[in-house]
Amino acid sequence: MVEHPDIVTLVRAPSPSAATVLLSILLAEGIPAYIAGTLLQDEFALSQRLMGLNAVEIQVPRNRLEEARKVLEAARQAGRELPE
């Protein structure tokens, strides 16, 4: 996969459902966030992800990385059980 220099990985979620939770928290706070590989993805990668064999990367713009980390940390401190 070709990485875009302005998009970086924030966290690796253990499953697609965990990734969806993290993604929704970030989006609710106005931080653009993406699941890596969802735009251009082959069937093999998709099957591996759905079977839980690969971690799911949540990516954000490089200039929002620290803000995104703070949002997830605040959610954890507020008692949300989030994947590590």
C-alpha cells in the first residue's frame, strides 16, 4: 500500500468493530479519520481483516495527530473502554 505523507497511523485496532468505535469517536470530535486501505483494497486483504487476522489501522492527517491522541485519551479517562 502506498502511504500518503500527510496521513499517518494513529492506532491499530484489533478488529473491524473496534476500529469503528475509535473512528466514530474521532469523527464526532471533528477529526478526519480513516481506516487504512478502505479506499483501495483487494479481496485477500479484506478477508484477512474480516477474519480478524490483521490489525486495522486508524489513520489521521499528520497535522491532527496530537489532537487525535488527546481525544482518545480523554475518552479513556471518561471511562470509555477502548481498544489499546
